[in-house]
Amino acid sequence: MSRLPAFLLFLAAAAAPACPQAITNPSNPTSNPNQINVTTSWLYTNKVHYAGAWSGTTAYNSQDLVFSGSAPYLSLQAANLNRAPASSPTWWVLVPGMTGAAGAAGATGATGPSGATGSAGAAGATGATGATGSTGAAGAQGATGATGPSGATTFNHQTALSPVTMTGADVVLYTYTLPANALPAGACLTVTTSLQHSTGTAMSAVKLWFGSSAFSPITSSSDITPWVIPGATWCNDPGATNHQQLQTPAWIYNGTTWIVWSAGLLNSTSVDTTASVTIKLTASATSGDAWTPLTWTVR
């Protein structure tokens, strides 16, 4: 509730009127005829009675002082009922220079609607590179890769043997039996060998045999240096195991010179490799001559 200053309450209590009196303006009125200039002597002379906050249900007497809001009003007449001071100038007069205590703070108003979203700010600078993470767990083992092609297989290898005396017929110097099915369709086999006409000067014939088929890479008379046959190759035809192509070496070595050998560079043979096959090196010369086997490799 609004309160009068202490000195006004003192005056009002000390000079309560015995009966209502009409209020008269002082000799110096303001520009508003319904306002009065309040002085201490004026309040004392007019026997003002403080009646608290104005209420529309209270009948006020003349000289009753009320607060309407924060403004003080003085009742001009008796039986002053339900007449708002601010809008009833014939019933109330504003008392300037007096202000009531501040009222209690009003309730907080409702929150207003959200404002529009602002535009995006500029991109910030790139941060520093983070520390290297720990090593992850090992992944699952991958699938086994396809099997690679098989390398060359050495079927048989023999070193130098003792000289072999000739008889006039074919005499075996080296021999090897290829197992059945060891040479599948489309596969190849190569024989590399060397030998020497170590005794005698008679004409000789040297042969390489694949089963019952033979070819003669060497005919010799007085040569006594080592001969080298660098490779004779038999290949089963694709899809076949009983028919081969023989690629004879284009050159042979007589110990001092590589010699062009032109007798049948490509020959056909018909040997069944699903059965075992005898591969051999033979020589023939006049009785008493000798040939010495030096090396032999089948692969």
C-alpha cells in the first residue's frame, strides 16, 4: 500500500477534523484549477485525513487523502463513492509534489517469438593435425592365390661315365626310362648331352632315341674333341599323349666350333606316353673304337 511521508502522517493524525469542511484553494493556485499547492500550513489548516489507497467501494469524506496509482488526490466533497480520482475533477483534486512509494514489480511478460536465424558465419581456420592413431588390428587372411605354373622338372641327370668300346652296332652310352603319364598332353621334354670319340678314327654314328624313334645328330670320323648336343625337345601335341613334335637343335658343338645341323629340324614321332618310354643315347663305330659319355640331362 502507498504511504504518506512521515511528516504528513504526523500532521494528519494531530489535526484530524472534528467535522468535514470544504477545501479551499490557497491564494496562489496552479494553472490547473483542480490542482492545489500543498504546504504544511495548508494541510494543517484544512485538517487533511489520510485514507490510504483509493477504492471504488469506499465512500470518502471531504479532506480524505488517497493514492490512486502513485498520485495523491484529495476528496473535495463528502459521500464521494466510486468516482475515479483521475477522471472526476469535481470530486477529487490532485496534490502535486507528493509521490507514493514504488509499487511491487509486475509479473514478467510472456516470452516473445524467436528472431529469424542469422546468416552463417565465415569458416574458421583449419585446426592442427591430430596425433597419429594406434595401429589397427590385423585383417583376416586373404584367400589363397591361384597356383602358378610348374617349373621345369629334372627327370634324370648323369655325369661322365667310363669309355664304352664300340662293336659295330649301336651301343648304349646313357639311358633313362620315363615313367608312364609323366609327359601329359601338350607338355615337353628336352635332352641335353655331351660325349667324346676318345679312341679310334673310324666313321661313327650317334643317335638320340625317344621310344622306338631315333635321329642322328652326329656322324664323325677322326674328331676326338667333345661333342655337345645342346637340346633335343619332344612335345606332346595339345590334347594328345601319343603324338609328338621333335625340335632338333639347330647347332651342335664339336669341341672347337658350333656347327649348323640341318638334318630334319622338325620331325614327328608317335610314342604313347601313357606307358613308360625309354630315352637313350647310342653310338656305333668299328670294333675297337671307343666313345666316352660326359653329361646327360633329361628335363
